[in-house]
Amino acid sequence: MDSEAGGITQHIGAYQVETQGKKITFLDTPGHEAFTAMRARGAMATDIAILVVAADDGVQPQTLEAISHARAAGVPIIVALNKMDKANANPEAVKKQLAKANANPEAVKKQLAEVDLVVEDYGGDVICVPVSAKQKTGLETLLEMILLVAEMADFKANPEAAAEGTVIEGRLDKQKGPLGTVLVQEGTLRVGKHLVIGGQAGKVRAMFDDKGKRIHSASPSTPAVVSGLSDVPTAGDTFTAVKDERTARDMAATEASQRQEAALAQKQKALSLDEFFAEAQAGKVKELNIILKADVQGSIEPIVNSVEKLGDETLTARLLHTGTGNINESDIMLAVASNAIVIGFNTQVDAAASRMAEADAVDIRLYNIIYKLIDDIDMALKGMLEPTYQDVTIGRAEVKEIFRIPHKKRVAGCLVTDGIAARNAMIRVIRSDEVIFDGQVASLRRFKDDVREVSTGMECGVGVEGFDDLEVGDTLEFYRKEQVA
């Protein structure tokens, strides 16, 4: 489709509609990640979160995850119950699901396993509006509810102040050069103004609205595409309008320098489970924020029931999000934004998430025994956490072929897909996303030579000590145990 109702354009990421003489700005966000990415950069562009739930599909795992991120962002939620035109739509069942689906961090202490998003029909305070995007029914009511929530929250901005706001997205246009989609949150942005946007200086040479029309000014809550930047801005960066080019360049240079220092100091700033008590004793933290991922939903309930009993009136454990499956990039983003640790029970860490966690110094703890998990959290809260060893993944390899060496066990012909394969490392055999063996590397060869390690993209032969059931398609995960100070 070239366009959608309300003049929505898919590339700008933001658009406006007008109702009752008032304008409402919508952000086209890629799910809950938008909340987290902006919070991680210190910017919050969203005042109200619209959670779209399909009346025929109900509450899915990704719905619960989105609720957690919106709640952690601290914004009010309105539920839009979509697809009401379908014959199998069951709005009452969805409302009951939402009432059992707690993503409110404050209610976690009482009902950790079930989040509290209760709609008004069931005695809660969350507005739920039945709509049909296909038949365009209920949309006016949804807009009215947005205005009502905004009025109750008393959102205000001063159009006469110096313009400032948030970058929604950036892109490079072949004709216009670097473009930034910005949302003005304070003041009025005008053509000709000098900007400090992230760590760069620029000048507004032209502005366009959500329909591509050229505009000369953008007032509070107005999205606009800005040209005249020296580089493509990053989504989540903030911008400020200043009086002249020199001021813009000086402020941009200072900001760039501060960002470099912050990046270098990131590892020192990250809070680990071991450091939590020292920070708490200094009065810097009162809650241990936790993101919990487990293999199945049945594993989560006993863990959260135990966690809610830990701590005292001064120090408590707070579960920001629980879910099933591997630890992924979204979990790490939430941990960065909320200064949380990530705990996995009988689950793995995605390769991309592992790299992101290492770069952002996020503490990931993996367990396969519940009492050990609970003991570590309890000892952190009591300040008795002893030095432990943690598993650090150094590489992964995929089994391409199986060889049987005379008088010896099977050897896997592998391709190293990530990191390195090391002779002195521990090894996990993963099949269908499940760890079926955990042991030591028996041998590592490249062609006919025994080697100490093999790098990404290279082939090698791997023998696993005490395991002779390797199959083509298995993933071999190499790791070392490193002591936590």
C-alpha cells in the first residue's frame, strides 16, 4: 500500500492525527525495543504506550514482554483490542488473560509470577478499547481515550523555549544527504536554527512533515524530518537548538568527548551481582533488578515464589521481566537501561546477546539448580556472596561431518562459526537448542596437526571427552570458567 489511514507513512517512524481540535503524535516503534533503546540513552519520547492485542490470538509471549518493557519505561498503557471484526474474536478471554499477565514491577513483590495489567471491566485501571483496523471501527474512541489519559497526566510543553527533543530515526538519502526524524518535545524548531544532535553539530536547512510537505517550524509534539546534518543521527539521541554555529560546534565536541569517556567507563559503571551489596551499603541502590529467563514456564513459578521472600525492608530483589527461551538481545537492552542482572535457568545465551552483554558489561548468571540460584541472590542481598566461577563462552562450532578414527572414538569435523575453539576449554554439545552433554575437549586438530586453538571461519576436528554420540548439525560451545573477584 502507498499509504494508510490517517496519513501514516512507514518510513518516517512518526505521524500526527487530529481529533477534537487537538493533535496526537504516534510513533511507529519496532515493538518494546524502542522503549528500551531510548531509555538506555537517557531519552524518553513516549508519553503513552498503546498495546495492540489481537482479539482472536490473545496474549502471546511477546505481548507480555512488551508489557514489561512499557512498564519499566514508566509510561501509562492503553490496550487496543484489535481484529474485533473477526468471527473468532473473544475479547472477554483476552481481558482475563491480561488480568493474569502481570508486567507491573511494583506488583511483582506480591504476584511475581503473574503481572498486573487489569482492564477497567475487571476492576483495574487500564483502559481497553475494542477496535477493528480493517473496518476502522473504534478508532475515534481510542483517540478520545488517549486525550483523556493525556489530560489526566497533565502533559505540558512550552513552545517559546529553546527547541529540544529526541531523534526517532536517521537515514541517508541519496539526494538530500543525512536525514533525521525528530520529535520536538519542548520549544519550537525552525528552519535556519543550529542544532547539537548527539555528538554532532548541524543546521536545519529544510524540514518536512509526516506527509512529506515542506514546513518552516515544528511546535511541541510535532514530528519532522530534518536535513542539513553532517552525519546520520542515532535513534534515541537528543537534540538542542542553539543560537549560533560556534556554540553548536563547542557543545557537540564536549558531548562527543563525554560519550567516549562514558563508553570507556561503562564496565566500571555496570552493576554485577557481586558488587550489589557494596553499592547498597553506600546507599546507592535499594533494589536488585533481575531479568529472569527459564526453559519452561513451570520453572519460573518456584523461582519467583522463592525470590519474593528474600531481602528485608531496606534491600529487596525486583524482577523486571520473566520469560521462557534463550537470553536474547532484548533482555540485554532492558538490563542496560535498568541496571539489572540477567539470570538464566536451564537456558542458553544467544551469540548476539552474549556479544552485547560483553560490550555493555551486563552480568549474566546461568544456573541449572534452583537452590543455588536462590542462594546467590540471598547472599547478594545479605552481603555474603563468596567468589565464584562463571562460565564465559569463547566460541561456537557447527558439526559438519562425523569421522571414526581407528581404535578411537568419534571425531567431529567442524566449522568454527563464532569466536575460537580451544583445546584447553570446556565444551557443551547442543542439539535442538538443548544441552545434551557438558564436559571437556579431548582433542583439537587442524588437518593432521594437534593445535591449541582454531579461529572463526576455519575447519577443525574435535573430540569430546566421555561423549561418543555426536551428530551432524550439533553445535559445540567452547567455554572457560573464570573466577569472579
